[in-house]
Amino acid sequence: MAEKAKFDKELDQKYKLLEDINTAVAAVLAHSRFALAAYVKSVPAEQLNQQISNFNDAVLKWEADFGLYSIRLRTLFHNEETLKQWESIKARRDDLDVAIYELTSGPQKSTEGVFALLETISDLTVGLSRHMIAKIQDMKSRSRANK
């Protein structure tokens, strides 16, 4: 009975981490899209600045949680591949941060690279999610096989 409780707790923690990571990524992607839309539509500076501020807030939240998620990935998934995928998403998010800054306040005026980064981050996140789900399914299968 104690073993089942431990298994269930670990399973819940893995699902929660998956949800937390997807929520963090989704927030940054959404706010970056809002900022891009404001830029493309040439909204008044005050509106654009508000969208950039919202994006920056989402980035700061991600930064605050990144280390925690990394530790939880290392602890719960026990492999380097999962952590490497997360770090790759983070690296592209860092690139996105720079690209949005350059687009809205620097010499860069083309949105193509920013949209490509959004797509890359989304694709990498789907890959990480599938990897995590596969590991969770493996865990469930091993548990069933041991019964």
C-alpha cells in the first residue's frame, strides 16, 4: 500500500511538472505574440510598451522558475535528454527575448525571425512534452508489469 502511494505521488509530480512547464512556455509565447501584433499593427507607443511589459513579466516568471523546473526534471526523470530539451527551449526563449527587444527598439525591423523562433519554441515544447509523457507511460507500464 505504501509503495502504491509513493508511485501515485511520483506520477502526480511528473504530471504537475509537465503542466507547469507547458504553462510557462504558453505564457511567454502568448505575450510575445501580443507584443508582435502590437508592433505589426503600429499601435500607439503606450499600448506597445504595455505589451512589451507583459512579455517581460512572463519572461521574468520563467526565469524565476527555470532553475526549479530544471531540478524537478533532473529529480523526476533521471536522464539528461529531458533536461537538454528543456535547456534548448530556454536558449530559444533567450533568443526570442533578444529578437523582440531588437525588433521593438533596435535596428531589426523584420518579424520573420521572431515568428520562426515562436514556431521553434512551440515545436521543442511539444517534443519535450511527448518525451515526458513517454517516460510517464513507461513508468506506468513497469508498474503494471510488476503486479
